[in-house]
Amino acid sequence: MNRYRREIAAAAALAALLATVALIAPSFFSPANARDLALNNAPALIVATGMTFVILTGQIDISVGSQFAVASITAGVLAKAGLPMPAVAAAVVICGCAMGAVNGVLVARWRIPSIVATLAMMVVLRDALRWATEGAWVQNLPRNFQWFGLGQTAGGFIIVLAALLIFAASIFLLGRVAAGRAVYAVGASSEAARLAGIDPRRVTFGVFVWMGALTALAAFVNAARFAEVPGNAGVGLELKAIAAVVVGGTAITGGRGTLAGTLAGAALLAVIGPALAFLGVNPYWEKALQGAIILAALLSEIALGRMQRHAQFASR
């Protein structure tokens, strides 16, 4: 229980918020609002899932918003060119893997700090996309693009199902596969992992490629919700994904955290804005509350680290 107290804290905060809304504004739990919440936040959950892998290794990726925009435009351009949707999805994922691989080379091979490397990638990708598209949206898409040509109900179900399947597969990967255990090992101590026969550079490269693939998938399913693809998609997504991971209890220094906590953190941050609207609170408080929650999570991480160091010192 003590091991998962950060995840429990995030889940408890979410439960308290939902209980308050249930008492004051029970209409918040209408099927239509639940559907909208799920659809609006499914892509962010996919990105936060990938971000969990990156942060568990002690790295960070702040270029995911720009990757998201590039993948979205790529999906629109390829669909407009006449490619079938499965081929579009495959091409977009390859594009995402390529962007993630560049980050992986910069961080794992060239040893550039991840915050510097991904900051540079964020600017390069966003400005290159703005230059290539001149700020224009991808319009006149084929009819089978929006909702995959299945209509809003079936298409929306596929988007949410895809997010849940990716999340479940990632849980299995982290907990049951040697590559997932290597992620924890590298985050806890790259030197100890190396002595145990794990190549930290290969693991770091792999998590950035995985991050790119999941970001591209998230962009694809998000773009399919609309009849046009904007060139400025993904603005602020990196902060939302990182916040979900940190609020969910994953240590920003790596080596400790769970995807269950990420789910709780993502749900908490997703619910705050709509809940405030239903409670009649000024929506400008949303960002302030999100910031307070993130700050509380970081402060608790610092406090817990100090307590553990004191406990280790006392036991000697």
C-alpha cells in the first residue's frame, strides 16, 4: 500500500472531485457528457502512456505537441491523396517512429540532455510545419476520413477502444516483458542496469521511438474526429501529458511509477475543467487548479524523497 501511495492520492483526489460534482451537479454524469470527455481525452491518454515510459527512464520529451501536429497533417495529406485509412495509419506511425528516433539518437547516442534535445525538436518541427503548410489547414478530405467513414457513434467507439487497448498493451509491456522491466532498471540506475547486462542507450532510444509511435497514433485518431486537419494541432499537449504522468505519481527522476497512476492523473486533469463549468465556477480557475495539483504532486515527491533518505540514514 505504501508503495502506491502517490497513485492512491491521485485516485482519491479524483474520487473526491467526482463526489462533489455528483452532489451539486449530477447532470455532469449524463451519457453525452461522459462520451465527450472520453473522446476529447483519449488522444491525450495515449500520449501520456508513451510519456510514462520516457519519464520512467529519467528522460523527458517536450516535442510531442509538435510531433502530434506533424502526424496530424501527414494523416490529412495522405488521406487526401487517396490512400486507404489502414495505409494512412501505418504511414503516420512510421512518421512518428522516425521523429522519435531522431530524439532517441540525440539523447541516447549523442548524450544531449533530453530537455534540450526535445526542446530543439519542438521548435524545428513546429516551424518546419508552419513553413510547409503556410498555416493552412488540410481541407476537402475524403468522406471516409472523418470517423473512419463509420459515423460518429461507431467512429467514436473505435477511438476510445484504441486508446484503452494501447493502454492495456502498455501495462502488459511494462509489467510482463523484459523490455518493460529494463525501463524501470535504467530509470532507477543506468550504471546498475549496465552492470546487469542492460544497454541503457538502447532502452533510452527505444522509449523515444515508442513515444513517437504513440504520439502519431494519438494524432491519427484525433484527426479522424474532424472534417479538416488544423496545422496548429497539439499546442500544449506536452504539458498535459507530463502533468498527467507526474500527478499520477511517476517520479520525475525515473525508476518509479505506474501506468495506473498515469490513468488517474489524466482523468483528474481531464475532469477539472468540465466539472468547474458544471459547478458554476469561473473557467479561468481551471489552469490555476491544474497548476496547484501539479505543484502539490512535485512537493510530495520532494518530501517523500527526504523522508526516505532520513529513514536510510537512521537505519545505518
